Amino acid sequence: MITQLEKSIFGAIVYYDVFDYPLTLVEIQRHLLHLLPKEDIRKYSLREIQEVISQGVLLRSTIRSRNGYFYLRQKEYILDRRHARHVIAKKKYDFAHEIIQVLSRVPFVRAILACNSLAIHNTTYYSDIDLVMICKKRGAWWVRLFCLLYLRFKKLRPGMPGDNDKICLSFFVDEDNLNIGGLRMGKADIDFGYWVANFYLIYDAGGYYNKFWNANREWLKQYFPNTQKTSAHPNYVARHRPIFRIILEWLLALFTWPMQVAQLKKLPKKIMLLANKDTRVRVQDGLIKMHVNDRRIEHLQEFIQKYDKALSHI
């Protein structure tokens, strides 16, 4: 009989296989994919997980392991791919370090988080440096304005000429809108859950990542009962407090509305056509999400296909 824990382990490994990303035992524990109603949620220890991996009928027939990594059978090649992408991600973090030092000093910025492939060190050479900006109340649009002007000046925005890495800022949220669970495409949107759970801290003005995590912890644990905050490497994290910026922020706040209106008028037509129609693009006072090329449905479909295909070989 296939247990719920075995299905949860299998689900986590299959999901990350979509991205050619084998998991360690600790990562499997953190990313266990819960498939039962909320009342059945419980945490599992590493020992319990290890026992199920070695004894479970489903996992013994579909999962292989080498050098501490677990992956779908016949996918050994993704081990080398993970190591190669980790090296690329390290170079991107090093490149972004100086940029983060500047962006973290922009008025209203309170935390910066890496997301997408960079957050899990799974970038290719062509991957953008994707960042999430957490802002002071009513500061999201100011942060967007100042950051995009700086990146445009440095020619670091996606689509601009040059062989250097590009930095993509398409998600801004202020401290009054930290719970972003409402941006899911329904309760089956595990892709969005994993996206949020993997946010990787690279700047914090003082406890803002904790506030963000606490605001989203309840709905995240409905998907991933063992999930917890990521532990950032100290060499990646910028830490300084917005002491002198506060006066400038107070002055800028007086002009927030006209500045926001001016930005809205300059947004591309394809963004405005999608704005607030669904969860791909949100344009609000304290929340800016401009994921025109939102691949959540594509990822979910690929996950289901891989899941069903693996099960068919049992």
C-alpha cells in the first residue's frame, strides 16, 4: 500500500524534476508536497522519510539516488546539471552584490528577496536575476520608479543590449499587503506555493522577511507541512537600517498619488490589458505584480504529466 508520506515525497521529487533539480534528503523534508485535506497535515522527521524512501513500493520503483541526491530513474544527468547551475548562480549573486547595495538604499525599500531559479541556485547562463521588493507602506510605486531608473541607467533591465546579467523587478509588495496567498490560481496552485516558499533573503532592514513569512506561513503549510524560512548565506545578505531615508520618505509620501498615476499612464499596453483581470498582473496601491509571461499552468501540467507517467511504470 502506498502511504500518504510516500506520495508526498514522490510529489516533491517529481515537481523539482520539472526544473531538472534533484533533491537532498533535507530538501525533500522541507518540500514535502501535502495532498490531503488540512486536518491531516503533520510533520515528518528525516528518519521517517529515509525509511519510506528505502522501503516504499512507489519510491523504490521510481526514484534513484547518488551522492546524496534523489531523482527520477533515468535522470542521472541532472546531477551534473545541478552542480553546473549552482556555479552559475554563485557568479550571478557575486555580480548582483554591488547592485543590491544600491537598491537596498532606495527610499521605502525594506527587504529584497531573490526568487525563481536564482533562489534555489538553479540558474542557466541566460537566466535573469529575479528579485522581489518588500517596501514600506505606500512605497511600492516609489521603489519601482527609483529602481527601474537606476537599472535603466546601468543597462541592466531585461531586453537591454549588452552581455552582462540582467535584473528583473516585476514584484513589489508593501508591508500592508504581505499576505500574498490571494495571488494563487486556486487551491491547486502548488507552483506559486513553492515560488514563495523558496524566496531567498539578500537584504533586510530589520525583521521584514520574518513579517513576510509569518503573513504567509499558514497557507504555505497547507501545501508543505515541513516548510520553513530559507537560511541565507551571510555573504549574500546586505544589512543596514533606513535611518536617514526616513525624512526623505516622509517628503516623497506627499506626492505618492500623482507619481503613481504618472507611472500607470506609461505602463505597456499588454500589462494594462491584463491588469487585475486575474492573478498574473496586479496593479494596486501596495502590490505590483507584472508577470505577463506567467508559467504556472505550464509547470503544473508538466508536473501532472511526469507524475502520471512515473506511476504508470509501477
